[in-house]
Amino acid sequence: MEQSVQDASLRVIASLHRDGIGLELKPVDLCFLVALQTRASQSSLTCFEEELLLDVFEQVCDAVDPDGENLRKRATNAIRRLRAQRLLSRVDGAGIIRAGDYSMTRLASGIVEFFMADQVLTCESLSLLTKALLASLFQIRTEAKKAQTPDEWRQHVVGPLRVTVGDLVAGIERRQRGLDAQQEQVRKQIGELLEADWFAAVDQCQQLLDDTTTTLSELNSVLLHDTHQILTVLSDIEQVAAQAGMSDAEEATQRVSEQVDRVTAWGHTRQLAWSSYYQYVHRFLRDVVRLDPSRALSERLRNQLADWTRQPFFWVVAQASRIRVLRENAVREQRPPVIRPPQDREVPLEYVPSDREATVLEDLVRAVLADGKATLSEVLDVVLPEVESAKRFAVVGRIAAQIVAEGAPHSARERPWVQVPGEIEVEEWVLAGGQMHA
């Protein structure tokens, strides 16, 4: 489809160049067309008699050129020029036999509409157009699900998509062009304000910028919200058409989807363009206008730039001399970084006997003491064989503490060392009732 559209465009371009078609409208010709459009709207005319054309042209000349002469001849030449440029066409078919009837072509109506139309896209108008478009698409989707014959598809689906929906989308695009023209007028107005009143125009420029920014933000929000629903409904219609094998309906749906995508892309592009312009004007107001409210600096700079050919100026920079260092440069030694040697941060586990083991050991010691053992070594000789060899050294201390608490030991000033099981030597204690021996 894209290739066929491109081929058609190339054929039109070739024919325009071959036929030498162009437009050259004088101000009086444009005023003449506007007057004809107004007369047709007021009087509900479908065509214009030649005498009426001459009368309208004379009225236009009285308004824009009251001192003009030969108005009848000038009117005849104007009609001939407009017919040559396909802006007026003769519709009576009588030839040169009698005075003819004329009508404005679509090209002339479009030119007049461009200058007369005051349709600017606003949040309210865009919301109304998108809601009307959605309502039409919902109805078309319902008809597409019920259509059975090709005639029903052409009458209830393809036709509304090409005419009703196309006109609604074209209305949105036409108002977009009006908003583009309004934005251009805002930029021109900001420039004129700054040119007329340098510092006092800051607040007015800021207000114009903020109003347009708010309008574009609201339009973008409406577009993002409504176009998503529109594309969803169009996708449903295209799926139903594909299942029914209706290629015309698919093509019409795709064409409308492309138009909606173009509308969405317009909103995104205008938002980015206005954001850049907004930032540029703000920088100019902040860095130039507010810093030079009397325009003295800018005026001097403009005068210097204008007189540069007669009095050129240059930017001269003197290279500063280096400071001489009288002392010798000492190479600073690089100290090695302070580091700590690696350490084993794992703490060895300490054996802690369970309560059950401690209870059994205490009972065993009490039983040995009850048998009448007289010394510490005799108690250890009986108890230590019952303990694991790795735990005996720790157990000796526990046994000695228990004997001190329960056996009331006593010893001489010189205590002998005695070998006990487990390759352990202990100082000998004599328990109550016993005697010290070597």
C-alpha cells in the first residue's frame, strides 16, 4: 500500500511539473475570493452569475482601492486569472454564447478557509471530537460484528470509516494546524514585546509562555488517554474484518489508524518543540534581560559589532610567567600502606560438659569419698579411669573443687606431688581423718 501511495504521489508531481501549474495571487484577487465566499454563505448561492462577479469585484475595489479606474476591465482580467489558476470554474456549459455561471473550486475554498477559519484546537474541542470519534467507532464495531454480506460491510463499516471517521480526524488535524499558527503568533508577539519594551515585557512574556504550556499539556493528556481507546476499537474492527475476509474494511481501518497515530505524534512533537522554546526564552530573560534592564551592554555590543570593519577589535591575552622555585624539588618517598597481618578470627571451641556429665561426676566423687578414701590421689585413682583421657585434666580441677567444698582437706607445709592416671601429677591432699604420706 505504501508503494502504491508513493507511485500516485510521483504521478501527481510529474503532472504538475509537466503542466506548469502554479499559484500567483495578488492581494485584490485574494480579497475577491474572500468576498465571494462570504456572499455565497450569506445568500446560500451555489454559483455566481457573471454580473454578480463583476459587482462583487467593484465592491472589493471600492474598499481596498477607491481611486482605481477601469474596474470592469480589471474585473474581467481577475476572473481570467482565477480561472487559469483553477480557482474559478464555469459551470453553465454555454460557452461564449452568453454570460456564464461560475463557482469556486475546492482549491479556492481551501485558501479562503485558511485565512478566514478561526478554529484553534483547545482541550474542550479536542475532547468533544475524540468522544464523537469513539462513539462512531463503537457503532461501526457493532455493525461489523453483525455484517454478513459485502453490501452490509460497504454500507455500515467501510463507508462510515472513510467518511464520518475521516471527517472527524480531519477536523482534529485542521484544528491542530490552527494551533500551530497560534503558537507562531505567540512567538512573534513575544519578539515584538521584547523589541518594544525590553524589561517591562518580562511578565507579559512569562504569561504567554505559561498559557501555551498549560494548553499543550492538557491537549497531550487528552490525546494519550483517548487515542489509546480509539486504537483499541480500531484493532477490534480490523480483526473482525480479517476474519470475514473484507480487505476493503481492513484497508480503511488501517488508514484511520495511521491518521490517529499522526495526531498522537503531532502532540508529542509539539510538546517537545515548545519545551525547547520555553527553556530558550527563559534563559534569555534570565541571562540577558534581567542582567541588562537598560540595554546598555547589548547596545554597546551591537554598535561594536556594526563598526568592526572600520574599528576592528581583538581579544588579547598575555601569558603569565611561571613562579620561580628557589629550593630543590625533593622526591617524596611513597610510604607503604599500613596493613595488618592476617589473623585467624575463628575462636577455638571450649569444652563445656553438659549438666548430665557434671551430675554423674559429682555423684561418683561423693561415692568415692563415702568409701573412706583418705587422700586426693586415691580419689583421682578411682574417678579418672571413668573419664575420657582428653577431658581428665579439666576434670581434675572440678574434683578438687568438690573435695574442697565437701571433704574439708588439709595439708602440711610441704605437699608431695603424686602421679595419677592420665599422666597427671597433683599435689597430695589429706582428707579429714587421713594422714599425709610420701
